[in-house]
Amino acid sequence: MIKVLYLLLLAAVMSGCASLGGVPDGALAPDPVVLSADYDILDLRIEVFRPFTDEATIGSVSESEASDHPLTVNIGNGLAIDANGVLFLRVDELLGLDRYEDFTVRTTHGRRRTIRRTGEDVRIGTWTWNPFLWRTSIEYENETARVNRSIGHFYVGPTEDGFAWAPRDLEQAEVMVRPYEENSFQVGNTVVTYNPDTSQITFSDARGAVSGLLTRERTIIDRIEFEDNQITVYSNSGPLGAMGLSRRAARIYITENGYEIFGENRMSITLADNEVTIVSGWLPGWLGGRERFRLQ
């Protein structure tokens, strides 16, 4: 019996490994790239790439990841990149959610949460039966959102040509996302630029530093290439960047049913009526991790 189970598990692993490098059947061409300023305060994300910094200490090296930031640049195909360089799929867009109307989104498996908007208020939490246990609350007033969390609060709201973020008063905004030049947007200190001739998105520092986005230990996105049937994300770190080198960090394939993503982790994302399902891991779906977002 044990031998049979071992053989079944081995076959499953081999099946998963066999698809590591292949293009999924029916992979579609990405939609045209359209950059736009936006924000995300609903915590409805599927992470594709997160920058990190290696911090050396005596006898060890620890890894510090970039945190999420609410200000984003949408780059099309459901993807967005925030002010801290985190690349993700927008679940609200995949669900067709109108964030200015009443809605309820529930997650199952994975992190069990409920995101609910009623009137001008949004609540995000796990214990839906107790209003005092909501993890996050959002209050809207004249299109400006105050986001209240256990660690404090911040404001996000529209500006003349984009959006702003501030811990206290939007009139003293500390971070903004807005148009920069043709085919480019500035989010924080980063300029996101799309070149239609090369079908690439590149990143630069608005402060003019040649390597302002790089430190010796930091790993960030170098560029994103849009090809016939895939989107490829390249990253670099200080030593690689200094030599003009980068590595392939993730491949994103769009299919009729959703997405297939190959990176640090593999994700198979299925879109259905009012539902997004993510199966993660390099093993077949019935052995991998699972999370589901459902719009009600």
C-alpha cells in the first residue's frame, strides 16, 4: 500500500515538473498596454513579484520584503504595480467589481476574509459576525478614503490628474501617482514607461539617479516584456544591475479561462462568473494550495 502511494505521489510530482517550462495550450496574446493612475485599498491582490532586500548580519543574511502600497499604476491585462514596486493582479478588476457601489467579496480556503461595502463605508475582516473585530475599515467622503487599521490610518484621494496618499492630510501628500511624460506615469519616486516600439515597460528614478532604484542588496523589477503569447517579468539586483544583467523572474500566460503564472511559485488562476480561484504550487491542483474570491 505504501509503495502504491509512493508511486502515485512520484507520478504527481513528475507531472507537475513536466510543465515547468512549457507554454500552456491555448495561450492568448496579451491585450494592448494602457497605463493609468489608480489605487488599491481593498487588499484584493494576487502577488506576482515582490521586491526584497538582503540584510547581512553577523553570521547570517535575512530577507526583508517590500510592503504593499495603495497607490498604483495599472498596466493592462489585469496587472498593476504599486509605489513600492510590487507587481500584482487586481482581483477587483478580474471580478468586474465597481468599488464605488455596494458589494461583498468573500475569500475561502487560504486567508478567510470578507470585504464588504455598504453606502460610504467598507469593512475588511475575518469575524463577520462581530463588527468590532473588523481588521480594516474605510470611510469615504467626497471621493477621499480614510483607511483605518490597527496600526494607524492614512488617506487616499483624487488629485487634478491622479491620486495622492498621506498619513494625515492630503493637502500635504507624501506620495502621488500621476502622468509623467508620454506613455509614462510617476508613482512615488518611480517612473513607469511603456515603449510601444519594443513592447516593454521599463522603470527609472524620477530623481534622476542613474541607479536610484538599486542598492547592492535590493532585488527589483528591471522590465516587463509583452510578447506574442506571454508577459515576461525580469528582475535585477545591485551587482547584476551594475553589469547590465537581469534574470527572468516570472512568466504570465493569459488563457481562455484565466492565467497561468510561473515564478517563485506557480499559480493557475481560473475566472468564472463572479469568482476567481487560485491554485498555487508546483504540484498538480489537487495537491497545491487554493484560494477563492467570490463576489456576492
